[in-house]
Amino acid sequence: MASSPSWWASKARQFRTHLAAHVAPMERAVLASWVTPPQLEVFDRMHVADRRHGLDVVATLRDRGVRDREVLLAGLLHDAGKGDTGVWSRIAFSLGQAYGPRAWRAAVVIPGGRSAMQRLHDHAEVSARMAAEAGCTLRTVELIRNQDAPVDPEAGELLKFADDAN
């Protein structure tokens, strides 16, 4: 799976998207019409690549017919806890997920690598806590917390699909 051409193509696309990420002022203004000020504050503190990714996940969810605000919020904020880990740590993390922890062990010897890898490892829980503190519902918080292994067979799987697609 990890060595398949589609996996590599997906990771190459994510890399390009990360480097070119931006959020247009109009996109942010539209968010202000459906998220609360504390939720918008969480969004604004996210790394620009994670903000872009969150908006793209929301667009994919909407394209799949999702109108449920709780699910859309989970899509928007699910990576809030990643912080500015840097692109190389993200690459190492993805390689570790695909090929095993050897890539992670190599990454932690780089200055700042250990804390970046820990943030990436823990980001679902941290993102869930940030969403809860911003007033998101328990359902939204749980969708974020369980983003990698959904427990909600419908909304959780849709969130995972949209996340993987972007």
C-alpha cells in the first residue's frame, strides 16, 4: 500500500499543497458567518497549510452532501493541534506511518524533531481539546479525537474520507 504509485502521488500532492498553501480573505470571511468567534480563533492560530487543508476537507464534505455543522467543524479544525511542525517532520511522520517507526527514530535526532514528531503523534487529542475549549459539541470533539480510527460509522468515515482525499 505505502509503496503504491497512488500513495506516493497523494503525498507529492500534499507536499506541493503544503508549500503553496494560502487562505483567501473571502474564504476566512465566509467562515466567520458559520463558526463562533472562539472557533474562528482556533482556525486563525492553525498553520496556514492546516487552515487550507481544513477548508479543503470542508469543501469535500459539502461535495458529498454533508450539511451537518458538527461534522463540518470537525473537518475544519481536525488538525488544529499540529502547530508549526515543519514540512520535513510531516514527511518523516507520513513515512513512519507507512513504513514503520524507523523514519520516526531518524527524525527525532534533528533539532526540534522530537517535539514536532510528538505534536504530530498527539495532534488528534490536542485538536479535540482545542475544539472543546472553543465550545464545539461533544460529537464534534469525538469526531476529531477519533479521526484516524472513526467510531462513528457514518460521519467519522466521511471525515476520514475527506481528510484522506485532501
